[in-house]
Amino acid sequence: MGGLALNERYIASEIEAKWQKVWAEQNAFGSEINRQKPEYYVLEMFPYPSGKLHMGHVRNYSIGDVFARFKKMQGYNVLHPMGWDAFGMPAENAAIKNGIHPAKWTAENIANMRRQQQEMGLSYDWEREVTTCSPDYYKWTEWLFLLFYDMGLAYKKKAAVNWCTECNTVLANEQVEDGRCWRCDSPVVKKELEQWFLKITQYADRLLADLGELKGWPERVKVMQENWIGRSVGAEFSFDAPEIGEKIAVYTTRHDTIFGVTYVVLAPEHPFVAKLTAGKPEETAVSAFVERVRNLSEINRTSTETEKEGIFTGAYAVHPITGEKVPIWVANYVLLEYGTGAVMGVPAHDQRDWEFAKKYNLPIRQVIAPQGGHETDFAKWTAAYDGPGVMVNSGKFDGLNGETGKEKVADWLEKHKVGKRRVTYRLRDWLISRQRYWGAPIPIIYCDKCGTVPVPKKELPVLLPENVRFDGGAVSPLAEVEEFINCTCPKCGGKARRETDTMDTFICSSWYYYRFTDAKNANEPFDTAKVNYWAPVDHYIGGIEHAILHLLYSRFFTKVLKDAGMLNVSEPFKNLVTQGMVIKDGAKMSKSKGNVVSPEEIIAKYGADTARLFILFAAPPERDLEWSDQGVEGASRFLARLWRIVGHYAPTVKAAEKGYDPGSLTKAERELRRALHATIRKVTDDVGVRFNFNTAISAIMELVNAMYLFREQVAQPNPGLIRETVSGLLKLLAPFAPHITEELWNETIAEGSVHQQTWPSFDAEAIQVEECEVVLQINGKVRDKIVVPVGLNAKELEAKAFEQERVKALTAGKQVVKVICVPQKLVNIVVKE
RNA sequence: GCCCGGGUGGCGGAAUGGCAGACGCGGCAGACUCAAAAUCUGCUAUCAGAGAUGGUGUGGGGGUUCGAGUCCCUUCCCGGGCACCA
């Protein structure tokens, strides 16, 4: 041994801090545009600065770091930045609870988490760090809001919106889960408020269509987005309501059942309800019903369990084709926000309508003859039939197949100008106003004379005032700051008021990955040439919880920015990895369950390399990962094993000349060389193509095992081969365990940094084996194995198989029906008794 | 209800239609040691058998194939998403 550190035990803490310092001093992971190299942008979803890292973060960053380091070694110009999604409720809650200003609380948390990330040995370009709550960032968030405003994509409207009673703010649809707030889980109620929206619905078709381009996204994320956008193709047409001189528009996807309409239903909030009942005996009862439904919580209102309830308005509508008079009802199962807020009731062919009609004794009329084994006797039906079939009782449309019928009915509606084809989306516009302090101010001014006036771009940013009161009240803190509210109108110079709502923090995170490409630009959000060099993000890694939220918003932003000419990509993230959760004892780690393992403690005890290696080895990235203390021990043991074997060979490597004659190797040496090159091939494929790190690591473990066996067998190995093996091994492991490999590299090869090396390539000739084992099967069961020269063809192999004693014995006296020979693999002999 | 995942040893997990269980954990044994730890080596799906060996085995049932964890049909269980969206 060389009398170096390698004589001693592997102690992670001694080497990790040393190399982290060296890398920082050398700015080893800095990035700049270099058109001589292909670029590669690796990004992990930036965190909310909650205060300290949890295991989910460790997993997220470990995965990203492997990609970044691997691509860099492969010769790519890698961008791998990190930043902070720093606006949001927790900072404000801390202010209310502990009296710390959100800015201070956030800054302290960032400092701590950044330190923890550095202790993980992550290869970030810290020069590009962005913090969304910093004025030089949110200036551009405000600027982008104005861009949307100028493009007609930001508007204010009064609407019944989701209000979280706990957070005291409104929420977007995407942020309500099962009628509860996505962040604090408290019930959401509807509130009628005037709020700012972004017109994401205008991009619904493109957001849906372009999902097809995202070959590198997990199927389930695409499906979730598809469901969320919820495209449906149908028709809109009107029933005359002669009593009030209006037309009631309805939307349906089943216009082939139009002759089955026996009533029309309005949503309780529909504007015609009051008009239709005015002065009628039903008026009092209807308005009481409407009032009762409107006061229901979101959970009760939208549950499928809730019984269908309704009430007759006393008014009638005229069927556009038959001229028939049908009653107009109001019911709780019709939603104002979707379609036209009114539906046609076809109880025979819609289960909701069926239940409703049964309950209120409304007529049920069959207009579709079922196909495919369904009960054809209408009198025996116990539920609506919504399957395919042929139109009946439908006048001149009788006999048409439903699908054809839809087209004919739509043609008829369009020809007679009572309706038209229409595509509807479930997606709603994005509500972005938040009645909170800790967010980017919406740069809008209200003037009594000029109305709504955008803040001129040269006056940005609208800064958050520092001195505000945090009392947790229902009013946003900004609404109580007179100096903030009072301003002059940019148009007329008169007295005016500022908007006091701030923006949803998902706005800040919808464009941060573009800011990284030009993080310090003081004149615009980012330079177009720079963004076009790096974008899109080649590999994005984050949690599945953003399958819709952040990932949908970011896709929307990207399309708008493209339309604005600011960049030339239409999708932000080329490949997406949605990592699984880190669980322990069968449940997600959480304080309430008491099963939290602290990354800080693990790193202190075993080192960052062990933590990273374990978490990458224990499961493939997409799957949930069960935490195992013993598994961590195993990872640590492997690194110590690596340390010892490389330590053993360190003097050999140092004394070795570069290069050797492969022809001079002994059999055992050839075998080691084969193992090395096979490992290079496998790791390259697992990391670069399959994104499976656990199998890559197991392959490296096998190589180390092979080296131990080799050491037992060969006392005086070829030094050149040993050098090649140690060098290759360290390079392969470098992306996973960057510190120990750097240390060992420095103690053996000692040329620069292992992380600056070129990724090894395998030698096809080295992987060639002279002999291989072939399985001999009789009727598909393995009966023997033989070792044969690789070159044997099927015929030779078959002959060889029949020479075997066992084969002779087992086929004796039997008729050989067929023989399947797969060279280098197997021989299957099919025999008959 | 609809749509995605997923069910493989004691555990985490491997297997381009070709030896199921790589690698790791755990367990057992041997070497080293006065002894232990650490380390190194070997064994470790299950049943029968002293062993050679044979049978069984990837949630269940059926199918395609010389050959199925892998493909097809069907069914059960677990996880997730959407859901009064007309």
C-alpha cells in the first residue's frame, strides 16, 4: 500500500467536506453556453423552503444529480441549477404564529436547506440560483402577468370561487381535492368574489393535443392531464321559453337522443330561474330550493352520493324539433359552470335523468334500441341505457345508428339555426388571485376615472411593503396598508388604489426553469437566445403530486411565451421522471406517524455517498421506496468494500504504465477485463436509456465482487489491466457516489477530477466470450447444461446435445418430434412417449 | 362507475418470449482470532430425498407457443387518478 489515507478505514465525513470545498472553489459545476457541445438541461423541481430537507428531497436530488453528472461525463454541456419556490402560506403562518417576518423566516430556511444540499454533494451551478420572493425575480413574475394581460389572457370577473376558510384565500380548481384545500385539507366553500383569472381554457386544445408529443412522460401523468382537461364533443342547441321570451341553451354529447327529451333542467344558479318563476305560485318554493342548494358545501354539492333533487318551475319550453312542450325544472345535479348550465332531460338514456324522472314521475321515452345483449323490452328496464344503438321513436331519424344519427341531428340543428356542434372542456380558467401577503403583487391599479389600469412596465416591481400586520384575519394584510393601496393613476395622474391581492405561487413556479437560463438578466425575464439554447428541460424530476398542478400550468405558460415570441419551444419538459414516495413501515414518512428519518442524521452518521447510494439502489426511481436502516448499512458496507479493494490495488495502479496488450492476458485476467467492459455496457444503458439506477448499482457491485475473486486467484496481475479496471470502476460509480470516487481517483489515477473524465466506453471485443453455457431442455424442462464454443451453429449445437449421456438416456425409446436450437442459449428437444 | 399503475423468496427488488429469484438485506456455515467485532469465502424459493435427482412455484382460472413472470382472454386483491362534466 502506498502509505496514504487508503491504509485507513473509510470515513466519509473526512473526505466529503474536503471535496465539496474543492468543487466549490473550482466552480466545478458552472455552466455557460457552448455551441461546440450538445446541451443537456437537468432539473429537479425546486423546493418550497420549509426549513430542512426530507428524504423525498434527498431522493429527488440524488436522481437528478446522477443524470447531471452522467451527461457531463458523456460530453454534454450540462445545466443543473437550483432555486427556491419561496412565496407561500407557511411563511405567512410562521409570521402570524411566531412574529417572524416572512422574508426573514424564508431567508433563514433557504440558507439551511442550501447548506444541506451542499452537504449532499450535489452538482449545482449555484451562480444561477433563483429565489421567487426576491424582487429581482418577482419583478418579472409581475411583468409576465402584464404580458398575459396585454395578450388578453388575464381578466377579472365575478364568480363563485373556491374559498379556503383556513387559509383565508381563494383557490384554483386544480388546488381543490375532494372539496378540500390541497395544502391544509380544510373544507372549501363557494364565495361570490371578483377575481383575476388566466385564460388557460383558450389553450385547452393545444394542451391536450401536445400531450401526444411527450414521449418521455409517464403515461399516467398524461392520462391525468387528459382527464383534467376533459374534452367532450357534442352539440349546443336551444329550447324556446316563450313565457320569458328567451332561449334556453343546453349542451349534450348525446344529441342522438334528442327525441327522448321529456323535460329541461337548469342549474340552481342559472339566471333564468328567477325570471321563469316570477309571479308564479312556484316562486317561493323554487327560490327556497335554490337558496338551500347554494348553501351546500362543495363536498356535499358535488358528491355522486347526494340524491338528485329538483323542483318544477311552473314554466315550459318548446322542443326545437318536435315543437313539443316540456316542463322546465331546476335541479341540484346541474352545474352552472359546465356547458350552458342547463341540460336536456333524457331519462331513458342517462342514468342521472332516469333517477330524477323516477323520483318526480316524469315521462320516460325510449329513443335508442340497444345493441349487444341488452334487454330490448323497454318495459323491463330498471335503469337507463346509455350504450350504443339505433335511433327509434325519432321521426325521420329512425333507423340511424347513433353515431351517424348524431351527425344528422347536428346537421339539422345547424341548418335550422337552432344549434351547432360544440366542443366543451372540463378545464376552467385559472384563478390566480390570492388574498395573502407573501406572494407577487398583481400589478394593477384601479382608478375611478380610468378603471382598471396596468402598472407601467418601467415602474415594476410593485414591491411588497415590509411593515404589515399579520393577525390571521380574513382580510389580506396588504389591504390594511394605506401607503401601499393609495397611489396615483398612471393614466390620468389622479388618486387611485392598488390591487391588494397577490398571485398564486404556482405562477412563480411556472417559469422559473426559463429564468435559470439567464438568471441575472436585469432587463427582461430571460434572453431569447439563451433560453432557446438550453430549453426545453431535457430531464425533469419531481413528485407525482404535480401531475396536474405545476406541470399543467408550466405547459400553459410555455405555450403563451412561445406565442409571445419569447422562446421557440412548445413544451417545457422533454423527459419527466415522477419519483415515488419514501415510505417507512408501510406509510409515507410524516411527523404524525413518527416514522420520519432525518437526512441530516443519516448524512452525519454514514456520509452523503451512502445516503445517495442507498436511496438509488433500494428501488427504481418511479416506485415507492421502503426505507431500511439495514439497507443503509449495506450501502455503507459496499463503499467500505470498494475502499479496501481500490486501496489494495492503489500501489499497482500508481506504478502501472497506461495501456497493455490484451493478447498477453491470462484467462483470469481476460475474465476480469470482460467483467469490466460488460459492466460499462450495462451501467451506460441503465443510466442513459432505461433510467434504472438500482440495476446499474447492482452491476457495479458485481464488478467489485469480481475484483475480490480475482484478487484471490491472481497474485501478480497485469498492472495495466488493474489500472484500467480501477479507473473504469471509479468513473462508473462517480455519478452515484461522487466523494469517495473522487478521493480514490485522487489516490490512484491522480489525473484531474474523476468528474471531469470522459464516460468510459466498452470494448466489444473484450465482452466476447470463447465459450458459453447452453441449456438442454426436454419438453421445455431443463435437463442438462453444456459448455460449448460460442461459434456453434444450430445444427452443430443439436448434434452436440444428442451426444450428451443424459439426453441419450432421457430420449431413449422415444420419438423426437421436434428440436429447437437457439445458438448460445438453448436446445429444446420435444419428444413423444 | 370510468381510466392508469402494481401483485415474484423471510424483506427491498432482478429477469430483449429462452436456466425465475441478479444485486442487496436478513439467516446459516467456514476461514481469520485466545475470544468477539470487523473482514474474507461459501450456502440460502419450496416439497420429497442421505444424495444424485425429481416434483411444485411469479394473486386465481383459461388460452397462444417447442417454451410464458413476460403475449392474449377472464377473474380477484392492493395503490393512484377522475367522477352528478350532461
